Amino acid sequence: MFELLQPDRLLSRSEVELNFGVSRRFLEVSAVRGDGPPMIKIGRSVRYRVGDLREWIEARKVTSTSQEVQ
């Protein structure tokens, strides 16, 4: 489904969870810690660009569970 999403499209946390399988709770916690995907704040709303999500996920690709994510 997410292949059809344009790179500049903005998604809510619920939409990220639905389209990318990254839980809303993880996104909330990682936003506070600063180690999640880049986000865009519009007023009190938080949105995620599809292109940023794809890059963030790709950067976490590893070949074993002991490998560190850069």
C-alpha cells in the first residue's frame, strides 16, 4: 500500500502505523527521545513525510541482531 504514497505526502502517527507498521507509541516515545524518524510540527500536530520515513527505515537495515544501527 505505501508504494503508492508520494514522497512529500504528510502522514499522521496513525497513518504511519497503518502504512509502515511503526507503532504510534514508538513514534510518540522516539519523538521525545529524538531518535525516531524526522517529523514536521504544524501547530500541535505532528506529521511525517513519506520520503523521510522510507529513508529512516532503510538506514536501519542490518544483517544480524548484534549489528549496531548507525
